[in-house]
Amino acid sequence: MTIADRIRNRRVELGLSVDDLANLLQKNRATVYRYESNYIKSYSPDVLESLAKALQTTPAYFYGYDEENEGSEIDPEIHIVSGMMETMTKEQKQQVIDLVRILMKK
């Protein structure tokens, strides 16, 4: 299941229309349709945070982490960082890796 599927499913589960969610997010309905259509390949943390608040869940939910998956070996934060890195240049990715290495030494 994709992030877009989870957004749509959660909206429907809460009984919200596309317009309802658009109003909660202070966006237009076309934006919500884009969120729900798999058109967007990488969601910013700010967008996921706003969606999570409007849909009464957590950003981790959109990556498939819920009560059933609490014991999963991979933290949701890793998926968030991975999603962010998809839009970075090779140089930016290397900077992130270098920074993590520095932090690991502390």
C-alpha cells in the first residue's frame, strides 16, 4: 500500500470528503487529489505532519507503521529520511552521510 493509498483510506475511514480534508489542510481540492493519486513520489516532512494532524494519526502511519508493526526492525524515521534523500543531489546525499558519521562518533 502506498502513502497515497493510506491518505485516501484514512480520509474515508474518518468520513471526510476531499473538500473536508482540503479545508483542514488549508489547501485546494486539487492538492488533496494529488496527495491521493500516487502523483507525488516523495512527501516532505511538513506535508506528512499536516496530513497526520488533519487525519488524526502520525506521519509514521503513512509509511505503514501502526500498532501491528510496532515491533518492526526499521524505525519510521529512517523511512522519512530516505524519502527526503530521494530528492537530493548526490553531493547533498554525501553531506548527510558525512554528518551522520560525525554524529555517530559522539
